[in-house]
Amino acid sequence: MGVAVRVTLGLVWWWAALRLALVPRASGAVEAGVVLGGWTVSLLPVHCVAKERATGVVVATGRWLRAWRGRGAGDEGR
């Protein structure tokens, strides 16, 4: 994504955020959607990690089923 696009999207987000904060009666669903969408997207890089690098990842070898049922590693015989 180019710098101009990022700056434009950032300016649109700030415009919507300031409009919601300063003139709430004049702002509507579009401003709220822009602010909520931008805020939600800003959280993704913090909370998303590639599965291979995640600590304690549950791989699809049956371990996920034991984790879902709340059983430990030594409870396969039940």
C-alpha cells in the first residue's frame, strides 16, 4: 500500500473520529463505521501471529480435541 493511500486513509479516519467526538448529533453511521473499522484493523497486527510462530499452538493432530474437552496429555485412554 502506497504512502499516499495510507495518509489518505489516516486522514479520513481522523476526520470521522473528530466529527464523532466534537459534533455527535451531526455525525452518523458512516463516521461510526469508519472509526470502528479503523480501530479494529489497528488491533490486528498486535494480536495476529503466524501459526508456526505462536506459543502453545494447538496443531491438528488430535491435540485440539483433547484441549477442547479439557483433557491433559496423559488422558488419551479415557
